[in-house]
Amino acid sequence: MIFKSDKTKFILNNCQCDYNFNNIKHNVNKFGFIGKEVEIDNKSGCRLIALGGSTTAGVETKEPYPKILENLLNSSGKDCRILNAGVSSKSLKYIFNRIINEVDQYNPEFITIYNNRNSAWYDATTEKIGSDIINDNFNLKLFKIRFFLEKNIMTYKFIKKIFLKLNEKKYGTPHPTDPKRTINIDYFENGYLNLIDQIYNFVEIRNIKLVLIKQIFY
């Protein structure tokens, strides 16, 4: 299977692949993890799987944090291998499905989950999510103008907050960056915590330690 775009290139057929973003290239090994090839059957030392979105994958950085953590642990004599399972724009629901389907293949001692913005952005919305890709110059100019006003004009930010509050009374809690969509508050109060609890129970019976990094909360 081959997928190509301006930013990424994947060739997934039990072969080495590339993950490219803004001229920063990461190798993707034959198991689908970002980083060098690893021997999955080798059970010596500690094994950790790092799950998350673009921060875990290492978009726009030459050395993703799982690699930095692996180097720090090994410099302390821990003999650890960290499998970087980060995938851009993936939420906690995706991570949950991946744990269910894959964790038994790799027999990790630890699983880390770094998932903050993506869960709020994708899982909590009550509307269908459209593409974030800007595909023409006119929309790009509108985006730049809106971004400039948001960053530099306090009056614009104040009027926008009033608009969002009025919209909230009429339609429900607005999405923080897209007023055309609304947020399902129940997801933060119940659904999100329930999903974390399911993940914990699933890995606990396998004697896997779960580490949550920078989780969202309402």
C-alpha cells in the first residue's frame, strides 16, 4: 500500500518507510514505528510503547521525545527500547483501538499516552469534522487575516468572545477554534475518563504499567 502527499510518504508493505514533514525526515521501521529497526522477539531489557499524536511522532523536530527519553534511560543503565507509535492528528479513541489490537504483539512493560489537543479536537465534537486543509489562495488569505486579528487586536478577540458566548446560549458549548461546531461536554465529564479507565483495566491484567502524559481535563 502506498500513500503520498506533499508532507508525508508511507510505503507500508513490511519494508522501511519515510515520514517527512517540513524537510525533516524520520525513518518508519517495518513494524510501523518511527525510528530504527528493532527486534520484537528480543525480550531482554525494558520495553516501552509511546502512543500519541504529532508531538509523540516528532513532527517538526529532528529528535522525537520518545527517542530522547530512550537515550536518557539507557545512559542510566536501564537498557530500554521505546517504540514510537505516535501518529499525527490521532485521538484517544484511536489510541484505545490500537492498544486493543496491537499491545499483545509487543509485550511492553510500559505504555505512555500523550494525548491532549487531539482528544478535544476530534473526540469531543458533536459535528462532523471537515478537512483542515486550505486548498485555495482565497481561504488562505482569510485564514491569515483571522489569525493576525486574533493574535494582535484585542477588540477583535473581545468581540469574538461575546459572539461565542451568545452562540453558546443558542446552540450549546462552541468549539474553542471553530464556532460552527459544538462540544459535547459529557465527553469530558464522563466519556473521556471512561475511556482512560478502560485502557487502564485492559493493560493492568497484562501487568503493563500505564503512564499518562499531559492529559486533558474539564
